[in-house]
Amino acid sequence: MSNPEFSGQPEFLEPTDNLPSLVLKSQKDRRLKAGHLWIYSNEVDVERSPLKQFSAGEQVQVLSHQGKALGIATMSPNTLICARLVNRDISHSLNKSLLVHRIKQALSLRETCFNEPFYRLVYGESDLLPGLVVDRFGDYCVVQLSTSGMEAVKNEVVEALVQCLKPKGILLRNDHGARSMEGLPEYVEVAYGEVPEEVELIENGARFMAPLSGGQKTGWFYDHRMNRAQLQQYVGGKRVLDVFSYIGGWGVQAAVAGASEVVCVDASASALDFVHKNAALNKVEDVVSTLQGKAVHVLKALQEAGEKFDVVILDPPAFIKRRKDQKAGESAYRHINELGIRLLGRDGLLVSASCSMHLGQETLEDLVRGAGRHLERHVQVIAQGGQGPDHPVHPAIAETRYLKSLLSRVYIP
């Protein structure tokens, strides 16, 4: 399929009569020209193209104020981001053919980076498929559709995945909060074949069973793969505390890498059941134990009991989901890091992670430093990490860069 960005086609194309037009205000095409894919409602010339005339999920041709075609977008007319560009070539709308093309491009990257079929196959805007996330678990795919545009081509998404991967089953996990912003219903359903309640995956040499329909998000978090691998070289013979453990991604891999003891903490009893199952799957059940409860409460109880660990891993959910949560979220990150540092023994190692897009890397470093100084500890950042290559960053869209991880040595100077 042609791509005007690389095929030598002119930057501007003449409009087509096949699609309705969304006309931008003067000078509001600059971000799109720079590579961005989003169009905000206040950038639209509503006199020439009233937003109320478009239906959710409808495909339109985006025109500059001068009437030049900029590409095809899907509409979400009742939201701040009212349209998302899906192709700069107006001769190819979002259909099965384009989906197959994009999925094959995404698959090529993942197969270059990974030897086994366990990864995020499609990462929304970064793979030029805004509103679509696909996680691959070998013969099974879990799909999340978060925009009206992708919901409108749901069947084509499934057909394209079947053509590209020939999976045994495809599960739609459309039970996430992003859909409510688009006015879309939430549901979970098998869209193709058969999908078991839990499937096996392999990451960094460790085996895991992940709950696809009943777990968090798609059942697993591939994004920290590289950070978990990095930690393995430091945990041999160490006592490790994995807080917000979910089903043991960090903790079980630490045990497989030679940790002498691992304690996993999570508020979910079902998640901790999977920790035990995954520890047994890797024959490290004698090394791994669990504590159920809210992280803050468990950390305080461990401190009161005089417990100390060589490595403390803090991988919480997003404390800053929206900008208005910034102040409270930063306070929560600092507090949880202070609690973690209190449990570190001599020359302990702290993993401090954040999946909050609104929390920058430097801010996280400052919060960890501040937590250490409050306890009269010196913090040395010895490694930094982000999301893996199956979560590629779109350089024009800051929101695609969200994950950060710090590995620090913490000691009394």
C-alpha cells in the first residue's frame, strides 16, 4: 500500500468527493504536518464543517484552511480530541486492507525485537492505529478498542488479525475507562475462535499464566519487560519485596534469577493466587511468599515488624491519571517511596516505577531523591528504563511515552 510520506507523493493531495470534509482553522494544520495524529475540537472551522453534522466513528477527509487534503480521520465529535488521523493517503480509508497493512508493519517490528510471540502487537498511535491496542499471547490475542472510529471497524480488526496471525482465539477486553469518554459501552467477549480463561506466556526466560478475561487490562503488562530483565543481574542471593505485584511479573522473575526470598504484596487475593501458581510453574515456590493488603498498610506493618529487604520494587498503578491529580499524585509517589526506603537494608536497591504519563522522569528522580533525603539517605540512580520496543514512542505524541523506571542504590552516607 502506498504511503505518501515515503513514496514521493506530494505533501498535499486534492480533496475527494467520497468522504465528508473536516476543515481546520487557519494555521491549525501545523501539528498534523509535524507528524501528530490528533485534531482538537477548537482547531476545527465549525462554520465550514460543524461538528454536530458528524457521527461518532465516521471517517472524514481532513482539509487545511486552504482546502488541501491532509488525510483521513475518524470522528469523535463530542470529545476534546474530535478526530484522529488514520492515513495521510486519502485514497485508502480505514478498512480491512489498511488494517492488514498496519498490523503487518507492527508485526515486523515485534518479530525483529523478540524471538517468541509474546508482546504488545499494536500500540495505538505509535503504530498509526489510534484507538487500537493488541496484546499477543502466542496463539491468542487480546484486543482493546478505545475510540468510536475503531469500534466502527471492530469486525475488520478481527478479520485482519485472523489474516495476519491465524490465531486460535481473539478476546475483546472492552471494559476499560477510556471507552466511557467516547460514550461507548463496556463489554468483554470472544470475537473469534475460543479463548481460555488463562494462557501461558514467556518473558525473560520465566513462564507465567495470565488471566485474560478476569485480570487487569489485557491480563499482563509487557511494558516493563526490559526493566525486569535489567533487575535480574542484581537480585542473586537477595531478599526481595515486590509491592503492587499483580501476578508476579517482577517478583517471580527475581526468584528465577536467583533471589533467596521474594515477598509479593498486592491488594487482590486472586492476583496473589496467580503469584503462587506462577512461582510453582517456575519451580521457585519455596522462595516466593505473598502478603495481601493495601500497599501502604502492608509496608507500615513490615516496618513495625522490623523487616528489612535487599531490594524493594515499587510499581504502582498510575497515581496521576489527569493533570488535576498532579499535586496529590506526586505526594503519593513520594510517600510510597519513603515507605519503601524505610524497609531497605544496608546498601539496598530501590526500583521506583511510574506509569503516569503526567509524571516526568526528572520529577520521579526528584521525588525519590526527596524521599531519601527526608530519611537522611543518599540516593544513587544506577539505571533508568522505559517501555519496551513493543511500546514504541511516537516522537510527535508525548502521550505515547508514559513508562519510567529508576533503579537506585540507597544508603546512609
